[in-house]
Amino acid sequence: MHWNSNISPVKRSVVISARNDDDDSCDDEGKVEMKVSIETIKAKLRMVSTNENEENNNINELKKDERGKVKRNDSSTSIGKVKIFINESTPPEVVMFFKLLSNKLKNVKAIILSFIAGSVLTGGIIFIPLYSQVTTLSEPVTLFETILSEIGRGYVDEVDTNRMFETGMSAMLRSLDPYTEFEGKTEAAALSESIDGKYGGVGLVISGATPKDLEKIKKEESRILSSTILPSNNSGSKLLPNDAIKDQDRLNTLDGTDEDEDDQGASFRERIAERKLLEKVRNQGIRVVSAFEGYAYDYGMRVGDKLVVINNKPVTLETSVEDVRNNLRGEPGTSVDISFEREGVEGVQTITMPRRTVKIRDVKLAKLIGSKAEGIGYIQLTGFAQDAGREMRSAIIYLQRQALEASNGERPLQGLVLDLRGNPGGLLTSAVDVASLVVPKDSDIVSAKGRDFPAVRYVSRVDPIVDPSTKLVILVNGGTASAAEIVTGAVQDLDVGIVVGADRTFGKGLVQNVEELPFQTALKYTVAKYYTPSGRCIQGINYKEGGGSTENGGRYTAEKIAAKDRSIFFTKGGRLVKDGGGIEADYKVATPKVSALEITLLRSGMISDFATTWSKNHVLTNNFEVDDKTYKEFQNFVQQKQKEGDIELEAFYSVPLNDLRRALKSSGYKGSSRELENLQAGIVKEIQRDFEKYQADIKEDIGQGILARYLPESMLIERSLRNDDQVLAAVKLVKDDQQFKTLLTKEGISKETSSLYSPTKNISYNSGKKELFPFSVTKR
């Protein structure tokens, strides 16, 4: 029964309408209406007031009942009032009205009570766990604050509490995985730059001694640390931290043991050698490692230039690379005076450069390779900052125009080789932007989900700018990680291209968020795993939380995903692929390992030092090549440095040799120790013979070192491609229509591990920005 009551001020009468949904006796409208004058109602209400006292008296009499309770025939006093008011002369419609009014009052009361009870229950469900969480967090936070305060106040020596705090945060987060990190002011600024892909400065990459280096020199400790504005790829990065690389290397060894040089001790001889190397770094001063095209390069700065004065501030042996970097950088629109020395040029040169917004380009090179008429393009993509998608689009369009011009408009771009070797990744959204340029519209690109991370799926909503007839090849190696693997996985799973490499990519299938914190700091932490279009996660290592008083000092534990635990998935065309451990190349082209001699020469800086010396005495000519005469000069240079103790050719084997030497000495095997000395001498002779065996490789390194002092980075990359076996293999694959199509079918799976040919050398140029944000990352 539903009732509506409205008072009309004009007619001053009450219109009572009733509708009984269940009563078939009602008329079509289901309503009964009656008009009662206001005066009649008022008279009846006065009767209620008059009889109220009588009812109260009756109730008082009932209280005298021996049970001490009032027993009513109805559930409320209001109902009793209604009954007193109603008599035999009351119209039935009025009786019905007041009965329903009483029932309404009871329903409202029940609703209010239900609402209150529900609110209390809901509040308990929400706030009790929250209160429990706050209680759980408040205890350790209070303890940490108390301990930090007590140490800062009462420790025997003065301590830096800010540094202690960062140490504590780092140790805490290190218990989770290598990608979760607290970023202090300096690190947070670098992180922001890597995400944005730009900063205010002059476009110089510099290297030299860090404050830690200078401190170690004073303390006569033995370890060299090198720092640049953009560190080399071998030193790890925010995208691919050193710990992650070490985990990968350690778990890929046969025995799975982790060798830590810091725990092996250092002999007096080792300490002297390392100290000399550290002194060498300091004495060389702050030097230019790279000058960006369009910025410092265009103003005349070159690799190897030694900075001596920055804005009237001398660069001394005690000046760290961070000090110089801070002086070079600043607000765009301001200027900086730079004085420098160059080998082979007398005196000090001074230039004034404007500070600008320096864009760190992810696309380092885009050009047609081989015969231009063949229309095969090459793009080297070294990162995934915010503008990676825009840069890739421009590069592809440029190559398409070049191909049409080279063929007089007859042939479009026939093939595209996208080089992702050594690409540590970047922003997840940038990876989606790049993939959208080559995959079909409405294709899944990647999905991600985590414990508190809402499941999200990225789909290409635009038509690709690469024509389906253009053959696409992706070059990868063990340094291809994160966002670069997202693009590679999408291309492979959707069967739109061939992945070429020696084996597998890095295997980073984790997503990190960057949370901005107070005081210009930030927290980078893992929030999800990502999945390729086929549904596989390519994460190669499972990390488990450490912490507490564990054997490894509270550090996380890392376990490589075994081959037997990798699940099978299928590409869009039915090709078999697997998860875990990165993305396996569809077509494998082996790259020979670099010789021990070449590694030693590069690590010791001999090639760079020789290039500096060569520049003093020679003039660069057109079509420069390292001939036999120059190579002989280099060998003599190395022999002289060996006599002076600046290099040990057997340094590549020094760690295992010293381990064995200490073990033999502790066991008292003096005879075997003498045999070990003979072995070391034999190794030196073998390495010296490698000058002839690996002459071609070392000549190429020398050539790159010398030309780096004269040519921009893009020309150095272009020069390296001519002897790059994997690039040459990719070009050959693009030209072979039948083989390319076969590899994209199920029938071609059994042939995927065959090499095109046996390469004779390994020249894989991996350049570009290295200190970039981890990994596929989303920023809030």
C-alpha cells in the first residue's frame, strides 16, 4: 500500500489518496479519495488531547500489575492514541488513514535503526584494518626515528644523520629486489632527467675522479670508481642496476656461485696497481667523453678535451666530476665560459656556450644501409624516454622518403632493421608508442597487473606507419631489457617481424612506479609484472624478500627460472614461444667472444691513451684507416706502458690467479706456487701472441678511438656497421623473401637456430644514454 499526502493552501482541505497494489477491488486508478474539512480534523485532534490524560492514568494502573510490566495490545503509544480517537462514528477512510500512518511510523523507525547498524558495521570493516595497519607501521617508524635521533645525539663521533637515513632506506629496500630504490635529491633529479630525456646544460659527457675517488686516494685504498654525467653501459644504470646485472651473470654460470672481489682481499701488489690506476684517473683531470651534436660538438668541443677552467673556477686535481657537472649545468638562457686543453694544440682554448634545454635523443642513427637502391633502413634506438615514439616516427618517415628518392619513386622502403641491442628500456608508455608504429591496429601490445596495481591492457589504436610489405627485423642481445623487450615481444607474438640475436634478451618483466616524496626525493618501486600479447611474462629471475638477520645480510634472494619451469605459448601465427628468461631470438647469429687481450686494453685505457698520443703527432686524413705502421706503433706503446707498470696484460686473469696463489700459500704448497709463477709468465706470452691473432679487432678499436676525437657520434656508429655481423645478417635476411616468410611460419621454427654464416669478429656498437630510468616504468 503506497500513500501520498499533499496539503493545498487554497482549498485548505486534506486530500487523502490510497493505492492498494494488491487489492483487485480498487478501481482502475487503484485509488480512494475523500475530502474532509480542516475544522473536522481539528475537532478530532482535540479529542485526542482530551483523552490523553485518561490513557496515561490507565497505564499507571497497569503498572501496579504483579508482573511490574505494562501490557499493551499494540506496539506503541501512538497506536493507542489512534484507537482512542477512533470510534464507531469515525468514517472508515479516516480509520484507514491513521492505521497506515501508524505503520509508516514503525517502518521509519526500523529504517533508521537499520541505517545506524549498517553504518557502524561498515565503519568497523573499513577503519579496524586501517587502525591495525597504522599500529603496525607506527612501531617500526617510531623505533627508526628514535635510533637515528639517539645516534645523532650521543654517538662517540659526529655522524651524518641524513647519510645514515639514506643508508637505512637503501638497506631496507634492498631486501625486495634490485629495482626498488630510494632516490635522494641528486638521484631523483637524474631520474627525472632520464624520464624527460632532457636537462639544462651544454651537452657534454665528462669523466674523471669522483669525491669517493679523491677520498680513497687520501686513505690509500684500492678501488677505482669512474663517474660520468651519463655512465657507460657496463657500469649499470637506473634501468638496469648493477645488482640486477650481477644476479644475471651469477645465475648464468655453471656452478651458480657469486664471486665478490671485495670479499677476496687484496694483495699488496694488487693494491699498488689499483692505486696507480686511480692516481692516473685523477692526474688526467676532467675530460670530455662525448660532445652532443647540435650542442657542445657544434661549438668545437671534442672527445679527449681536458677542462681547466669553468666560469673562472679552476679545475684542479681536487675537483670532482660532480663539481664540474654542476658548474656546466644551469638554467637555459644563461651562458658558461669553458677553457680547455687539447692534445696536439698549443695553449688553452676558451669558448662561451649558451646553456640550453639539452634533449638526449634516443634515436642515435637512422640511415639506409647497403645499396640505397635496395631500400633497407637501419635505426638504432638506445632508450625509451618520453619522446622515443616521436623520434621513431620521424626516423621511419625519413627512411621511407630516402627509399623513394633513391629508387626515383619506384620502390618504397623494403626492409627496416631496428637495433635494440644494449637498450636498457625506459617508460612503458613510450614502448607502447614505438610498438604502435609497426603492429596492426587494434592489436594487443602489452598488459600489466600487480597486487595493488589495477590490471591494464595496452592496445594499438592507430594504423602502423610501417607498411606490411616492409620486412621488419629486430636486433637484440643480452643487454636488451624492459621496455625494449616489450617492443620485441609484441613484434614476435604478432608475427610482424623477425628477432635476430645470439641468444636471448635480458629478461626483465617488471614494472616500476616513481612516487615523488617530500624534500625533492623519490621512491622507485616494483608494482607489477607485464605480459606480452601471447600472455607470457618474460621475467627471468624470481626475487624473494629478504630482510632481518639472514645469511646474506638481509638482501633479497634471487632464483633463476629453470628451463623446465618455462611455460609454452603461441604467437598469432602458431609459432611456439616460451616465457621466463627473456625473449629468444627467432634467427640466431653467433657473436664471437672478445679476446682477453682486447678486454685488457679497453679496461686499462690503453687505446684511449694511444689515441691521445697519436693526435699529437699526426693529422687526420680522408679515408683514414689503421695501417700496419700505426698498429706497430700501438704495440710499442703498450710494451712501454707494460715496462712502466701501467698495464698488466694478464690482468684479465689476475683474480683467479691471485685466489689460487693465496690458496696454495695457505696450504704450504711452495712447489706449486713456483709452478703458478711459470704459468703466469706463460699466459703473458700467449696474450702477446694475440696481438697478431686478433689484429683486425684491435685495429678497429684503435680506429674508433682515434676518430672519436674528430667525428660526431652518429658517424662513428655508421662506420661500425660495415663490420657488424648481426647487421649484415639482418640485411641478408631482408633480401631473402622465402627465408623471411618461412621463419614466420610454424614450419620455420625448426630452422630458427641456424646461423647465416660463421662470423669472424664481434663488433656490436652499443652507445647512447645509459643512466636512465629502469625499466618499463610508469610515472604518477
